Amino acid sequence: MMLDLAMKIGILTRNPQAWCNLQLKQAMVKLGVTPVCFSFKDVMGTIGLGAGVTLNGKPIEGELSAVIVRPIGSGSLEQIILRVDLLKAMEYLGVKVVNRGEAIEKAVDKYYSLLLLDRSGIPVPATIATESYGEALKGYKMLGKDTVLKPIFGSRGVGVARVEVDDVAVRIFRLLSSQRSVIYLQSYIPHGFSDIRAFVIGDRVVAAARRVSSYWKTNVAQGAWTKPVKLTPELEETAIKSASVLGCEVAGVDIMISRDGFFVNEVNSQPDWRGLQSTTSINIAEEIIRYVLSELRG
């Protein structure tokens, strides 16, 4: 298949020099595609003025064939809503966006994403979410008092804490409630200080690794290390289905295995793969670009 050397694919990122972005740029150059790094600050949405979305003042559909969204970034509620809206607007204009705005919107909301997974028959940890201090205490007891407190939006294990002492639960829940915060609590799953990250592209798992830690948090950003792992057909099917339920074409699916079976803990719609890459000979960045090109060419 001949490649269009004039094709440009955007990398929407705050940091063009981040490791994953450098890998994507190298893969594009190798496959004859021009990479274009930009941020949301370079983009403007317009209505009734001709161009729906501009990139540095030019209609984006004339500048890029596709956009790969790297971490959408922290921001105010207004900023996050606008960023997702701009991704949706790009899609309306015919720009291929990976992942789509709607998929990111679902995946970054931990409660809603687990709700969708659960309704699709995928095993997830028992979870409660509330604004109420009193209801949080009830939920804490329902979950067996060995629980994990998480921000409803967040990644890399930041802000995640284990709560298993009544006095601590009372203090934390009361504080969060007084600050108008959401209390998002899950049953702790004994998982041997390890979990599995399955990297899904399209309708297949291209790579997987076991993340091992010296304590219960298994995020690579929190110090965990990775080991090769071969998924069972059931785990592979679950990872693919989990990504599909949320509409993610590229996803990191985190699976915990315990004595009671396996549980999908999270689906990351903007996954990092640096740790995973060290466990496989497959070039993950190239697989992402090949997938985007295949989608563009139908």
C-alpha cells in the first residue's frame, strides 16, 4: 500500500518531547507521515464564522487528516468540557480523532465508566460514590471496611489512598464532604501487589504486561515494574470488550486478579506505554500509527 507523503497526523499534547510522543513522531516519519504537535492553546472553535475549528488560524480539516490525543491534561471544569467539545467538533469536520471525545469523556469519569462496564457484564470492583458523609460511612461498611479512596477524575495513582480504619474513614469522609468533594470508594481487591495492563488497539490486544509493585499500588508512575505476561483468551476478550464498551480505539485496560476471579479496575483512554514497551518486541507506537492509517484508508 502506497503512503501519502503529504499526509499529516497531529499529536495533541502539552509536551511534544514526552517519551510516547517522540515514539509516535518516529513511527510517523518511518511510515511516511508528517507529525504535527500542537496543544489546545493552538486551537479555536468557531460557530457561524465558516471554519468550525482552527489550528493556528487555519481550518483544521485542511491541516490534518487525523489527531492522536495524548493526555488531555488537567484544568478547570470549563476547560475540560471545552477540550472534549473541540474533539467532537473536529470529528464533525471529518478529522479522525483517536480517541474520540465521547470515548475520553466516558473513560476519564471513573464512576460512569465502571457503570457502563458493569452493565455490559464485565466484572469490576464493588464501588460507591456519594457527596454525603453519612452515606459514605454506610458505603464503607457495605464494602467491608477495607477500601480504596480515589479521585473520580485522575490517573497514575495520584490521590489514591487505602482506608481500612474507622477513625480514619470518619475524618476523611467528613473533610471531603465539607469541601464539597465527591467520595468515590471501592472495595480493596487482594491482588498480590500486581495487576495486568493490556494494550488494546482496534479489536486486538497488541501487548500486555504484569505490573509488579512492592506495595498495593501497581502504577508504573508509582514505582511498579513490568514483566511480560501472556493473557488467557478470556482476559484478552475482556480487555477488548472493555475498550469497546467505552468506545476507545486505543486503550490501556487494567485488570486485577484475585482468589475471587478477575476485575477490570480501569480503562485508560490516553495510556502511556513506556513501561509496557520494555516487555515486548512489538513497536507499540508503530501499531498505533498503522491503525490510524488503516482507518483513514477505510
